[in-house]
Amino acid sequence: MAVIPVIKVGDVVELKKTHPCGSKSFKVLRTGADIKLSCLGCERILTLERIKAEKMIKKISSCEG
């Protein structure tokens, strides 16, 4: 059984593929059935289905600490 990642607003996530601007890091703006991400390179906003986003995430850096 797969482990479901815990994604919170404010977390910085690294995706497996790069964004067209060259950045792989995104900040989580909203969670729910969809996840809204902001690119840290060009500040473009993406909205992805949660299941698709969970498959694309490589690493989660917590906003705490």
C-alpha cells in the first residue's frame, strides 16, 4: 500500500519534472481535491488534481522550522 504524503499550505515541494522556466520548486498555496502551486522561479500559478500532483512530487520541505 502506498504512503499518502501530507501536503500543507506553505510547504515547498520539488517536482520530478522541471517547469518551462527551469525551476523544480513550487510553494503550496491551497490544498483539497485540487492543489494550487506557485512556481518559485517565475511565480506562475498551477492548479493540479491532487492524485496527479502526489505522483509528480519528489520531495516535500515543511514550512515549519
